[in-house]
Amino acid sequence: MNNAPIGIYDSGLGGLTVWREVKKLLPSESLIYLGDGKNCPYGTRPVEEIVMLADAAVARLIAEGCKMVVVACNTATAAAIDFLRTKYAPMPIVGMEPAVKPACRDTRSGVIGVLATERSLEGDLFRRTVAKYGEGVEVVPVVGKGFVELVEQNREETSEAEAIVKSAIAEILSKGADQIVLGCTHYPFLLPVLERVVSGRGVTIVDPSPAVARRVAQLLNEYNLCAIPDHRPSYRFVTFADETYRQQLENKATACCSES
Ligand code: DGL
């Protein structure tokens, strides 16, 4: 038993889509959310730089007393997960995996789309995942250009957001995909817009965050790190940016909990 917090990290607000799933599944666990904010977006940065940023973030969460870290950022996972697991062993570190496996299993049309950042789609993790699960399936990777900025600036529910999303997924739809994988933790905040854009086309949108929360639960058990069942959790938000941004994280977290 261990009542220390779980650290959850992203380049910005996106990882809150994972944070809310972990909070829902594990209501006795205290959570510290680190949204970098200062260096967001990560998606177009060089890999070496992302590794450095992720290293600083994990070090900060450990300094805050975390017993486990969730890298709730596909881009940071793709760039740095092996490095982080080696450097911070034996602490368990959970990363994001593009949900290519369930999408390939469930597709009827044989075509799936994957939306993610540039760096995630170029990475080895994506290549390996497609090679492992994508046999016989056409995988259409598309960068969600401008998506992260829409979320960071709270512009998800605007006509501009709808236009950006529509143009990004046009290729996926024209190729006949019936599954669209959200390979960036910011993107589930655009789910209402995405659902409007694909409405009536028989397309399922796949968000991996509930599966990541289940993996966190599994590892807590394996490592004997669960909080005591009646532990009263605390939720903290930290950032490398300023207090205004920290407050924004907290507000977004409150808003996304009342939605689900
Ligand atoms: N939320 C992130 C991801 O899952 C990073 C987005 C960004 O900073 O570009 O990839």
C-alpha cells in the first residue's frame, strides 16, 4: 500500500483526457498533473529536445514525491519512453500507445485513419505498432495540424475548429476508413467536433485513454503501490509555465470532469 501520488505529464492540457480516466477508475489515488505549457507544442520539435523536456518533467514529478509516472503524451512517449524507463528504473512509467490494435481488430472496411502529431507518426513506436497489428489493413496516418493550438487556446467549439478538423480528416474519409484513432492526448477534447464532422458515415473514433487508465491500475497492483481503499485523494496541478497557465490546467480539469 502506498498513498503517494501518481504523476501524469503532458506538453500541455491534452493529458487531462488521460487524467480524467485515471481519476474515474482509481478514485482513491492522489494525482499530480504536470502540463509543461512553456514548451507546448512538442509535436514539431526535434526528438532530442523532446527527450530533454520529458526527462525534466519526470524528474520534477519524482521530486514532488510521485510513486509512478504516466507520460500522457504520445509525442513524448514516442521520443523518450525507453530512455525514461531505463533512467528511472525500477519506477513504473506508463506511456501512450496509438490504439491501432483495437481499430485494426474492429474495422469492417479494412481502412483506418490515425491522427497524431508529426513526431509521433515518424517515430519507431508507430511503425512497430502498425507492423504488429496492421496486417491486411490500410492505415492512413494524418497530422492533426492546428489541433493542439485549438485545444490550448480553448477554441474547440468554434467554426474555425470545425473547418480545421474537416480538412484534416478529408483524406481519411475519402479512403473509406471506418475507424479513426486519436493518437494525441489533446485530440479527445475535439471529440464533439470530430463526431459532428463524421456523423452519418459509420465511423468510430477510438480514444486510448480508458485503456491507459486500466494499465495504470494493473501496474499499481503488480508493484504493490495502490493507495489504501478509503484514502482521501488530493489533486494538484503544476507547470513549467506561469501561474496563469497553472490555473488554466485546473479550470480545464474541473470542466472536463463535469462533462464526463
Ligand atoms: N498531447 C501530446 C501528444 O499526445 C502532444 C501535443 C504537442 O505538444 O504537440 O502527442
